Amino acid sequence: MPIDKPYRPELPPWMQNNNTSCQEPSRNRGKHSGFIKKTINEIKKVMVDDRTSEYFSRQPGLLQAVDPRVKLLAVLALIITAGITRSLYILLILELTGAVMMMISRLPFTKLQLRIWGFIPMLTLLAAVPGMFNIFNDGTPLLVFYENRDVFFMGFQLPQTLFISLQGFKAALFLFLRVGISLSLGLTLILTTPLDRLLKSLRVIGVPTIFIMIIEMTYRYIILLLGLSLDLFEARKVRTVGELSSSARRLLFGSSLAVLFSRSTMLAEEVYQAMTARGYTGEAVTIEEMNLGNIDLLFSMCIIVLTTSLVIGGRFIG
Amino acid sequence: MADNIFELQQVSFSYRSEGSLFSGLNLSVKAGDSICLLGANGSGKSTLLKILCALNYPENGSFKAFGRDITEKLMEDDNFSKNYYRQVGFVFQNSDAQLFTSRVWDEIAFGPLQMGLPADEVKIRVNDILRMLNIEHLMDRPPYRLSGGEKKKIALAAVLVINPEVLILDEPTAGLDPRSQRWLVELLLQLNSIGRTIIIATHDLNLAHTLTKRTLVLSEYHQVVFDGPVEEALDNKDLLIKVNLIDEFSHTHGHTEHVHVYTHG
């Protein structure tokens, strides 16, 4: 149907040319602004992680069936056991326990183990390396670098004998294992429990309701604002050709920050109004549900027996 | 009049950054009314709804609800405020602002719990609402991962569960597919037929015609330029053109069940 004349927009001449030809790819292809691409990929990664944890928490695994409060207390008990034990065997048993828990909860065991042990414990180990030397932890030599020599390092005189002590090595190894085991158990808990239930379970260890509510809302709006940031950066990406200069990158980053800040301020006001309109007066009321089933009792018993035996048994094994 | 549930007299309101929005605004709403605020974007529909919901307060003039003067100070009284929101439910235009918890069930239970309803009663109401709106399958999902239509349903459920006497909806059909729109219209008509007061803001003329009996038309200069039967407003082409709800090439066709206004493509 023709458009009525008074409302027909006057198209500028350049807009009247149909240019649908596809150009040959240039030699410099692949140099599309790395900054925007990286930002988009990182945002997507966080959003995928968020969805992944929801997916796993709905799998029909054993831990998914256990009450979040029981799981939280169990994981805390296991982490504390790992923290206080002085036995390498106990740590290995705890790692094995974590691995079994992961497998019976239908989590991708190998992928998660690589992710867990490949980063944070490794960083911890690196940070613990100086503590392995006899400079900080004197003891039985395990690996001797030199003996009875005067050695200077950046103007400081090192000891006449430098070695990695057995005690220092054990301390670093313990730290490495404790971090890895805690991460492994923590991740199992997070992946097998929907976020809202996990946060609510924090009440059993005395975390105030208002604090839980704030974390819950913060997480929810971070995801929302990430979606908004993704739109911002994708809209920019389709209009960006080639590499951006560092000043353009700063400008883009600054303007995105400003847009997000302004949007989040407006949103915050509306969210507060929405809460007020449903009777919120500063003190959140929630339903406390305490329905523990047989599986929860059985799981609790297993964890109590395991941790007690490990703590007591740890005194007798080295 | 005694049966007015809302009464605005000589109300003026402004946003600090944008200057005066309303001045000398008069409006009364009776129990059981179905009212539609019609107006172009930026005409002040949402602000007016928020005044009725005691989320914004008039700078001058008086705003009475259920026979009482509503002031910011009065709304600071927790008991009064809770009681007020038990009677007046507000569905926001932006569902993302309204859905702030991380589980649909908790989102719907939030209102009645804050109102002080016993936990067992809350559980019954939430489950009934989930069943009524056919959204039981969503109850464990985080609201922010739902589609626009689903979010709207949850936002509506979160208000309906309080069972308010007055239901205020800001652009209720925005972002809804045709089937969901029809479902919403049927629901609101049914609620109105059992005595609930319905107030909606929209620029959807079809919705106004189908759903409400009375309409208030706001001009782009934030003035109420019409207050009367919806058919009368929709038949007044000059008025609709003046307030930018249709353009001069719009027209109606059909005269019985199928009256609507649309623009040429």
C-alpha cells in the first residue's frame, strides 16, 4: 500500500542506492577489534557458567536430592577436617570423597578436576614456593641447591647452604591440597544446588536474612546488567571495523560504564518501588522450611561418621 | 463522594530534572471501575499510576484513597503501608524491576509474606495462583531467565496472590504475544466482573476498548483532556489525533464487534 505523501520521508540520494555486493575479504582480516570481542566473550562465559550451574543443579544426582542445609554443613565439616588434619592420607581420602561426590552427582568429573587443580591451587603453590626453602622453613634437606658458599641475591646475602626442606615442602603440599580440596567440595556444593536454595541455606550458619536477600538481588541484577552490557558491546561490534585505538577503547569503556551506571540507578529505584508496592518495609519475611527426608539423615550420618573417623584416625596415621 | 476509592484534587507533580509534569489534576475512581489511561509516550501515564499506588506523592493538592489523605508521612507507618498495598496492587511496566528474587515461587510468595499472612496460607495461595495461570512448571526457575511473556505472567501472579481490591497495570500487554494478550484481557475482565477495580495505562486502543468502560486521555502536555466512556473517546478522531494516539490517516472499520483503529503500513 503506498505511503501517504505528507508522511513520506525524503530519502537522501546515498540511501537510494542499493549496494548489496559482498566485498572480498581483506588481508588484514582477523584484526577486528580484539578488545570488544574479548569483552563480549568474557560476558558470554559468565552467562554460560550461570546457566551451566542451573543445568547441573537439576540433574537427577545424589547430592541434588539432599537438602541444601545438610549439604552446606557437610561440605563445611569436610573443609574444616581438611584444614585441621596433619595427615597427607586424610587429605587424599578427602579428595577422593570429593571426587566420589562429584561423580554420583553426575557432574563432569574430568573437566571440573582440570579446572579446579589447574588454576587456583597452582597459584597457591607458586605463592608457597619461597616457604619451601630453608630460609623460611629450616629442617631436613630434601633438595640441596648449594652448600657452604657465600651467595648474594639482589644485594642480600643468602644462607651458606640453600635447600628445599622436607618440612617446607610438606607445608606447601598441604596448602596446595587443602585449597584444591576445599575448591572441589565448594564447587560440588554450588553446582548441585540451585542458587536461591544455596543462599537460603546460609541461614543455618546464622547469616542474616537481609544479607542473603541482598546477595540474591545483587547476583540477579549482575546477570541482568551483563545482558545489557552484552547488547551494548555487540551493538558496538557490528559498527566497528578494524582495531580500536587505545583512546577509543578508553572512551568506549567509559561510556559503557556511564550507561550501565545510569541504568542500574534507575533500575534500583524501580526495584525498591516494586518491593514497597508488595508490602516490604525494610524487614524481609521469608518461609522457613525444615523438611528433612531419609536421604538427608543418611547423608548426614555418613558425613558425621566419615569426619569423626578422619579426625580421630588422623592422630594415628602420619 | 463516599464510594470513591481514589480522589485527586488539584494535584501537581514534577520530577526535579524535568520540570512540572501535572498541575491542577482532578480525578476520582469508584470501586469496581475499569479505567484506562490513554496517552502517547511521555504523557505521564506511569507517573499518575504511581501516584495512585502511593509510590510518588503530589507536591500540591490532595490525594485521598479509601477516604484517607495519603501522604508520604502516613505511608512511613509500616502497618498502614502494608494495609494499603494489600488493597492496591501494581504491575510494573518493566517486569525486570518487579522480579527481584532468584526463584519464581519465592517471587510470588514475597508479597503475602511481607503482608504478614501465615506461611500455610501463603503456600496455598502461591500454589493456587501457579495453577490458575498455568505456570507451575516455572516455579523453580529464576525469573530473570524467563521469556518476556512469562516474566509478565509471574509479575501479575506476584500481585494477584495478594488479592488486592484495586489492580493497577502499567502497559500490561507490552511485549506479550497475541494469545497471552487475549488471556490477560479475559482474566482482567473476569476480575472486574467480580468487583475488582482495574486501572490500566496503555496506548493500545484495542485493549482500552475491549477491557475498560471509562477512559482518561492524557495529552502530550500532561493534561487530562478527556474523561468519559471509552467508546466516546475512541470515536473522537480529532481528540486521538491531537494527543498523538493515532495519525490523521488512521481509520476504523466495522461497527459491531470488530471496531479498531490502526495505521496504514
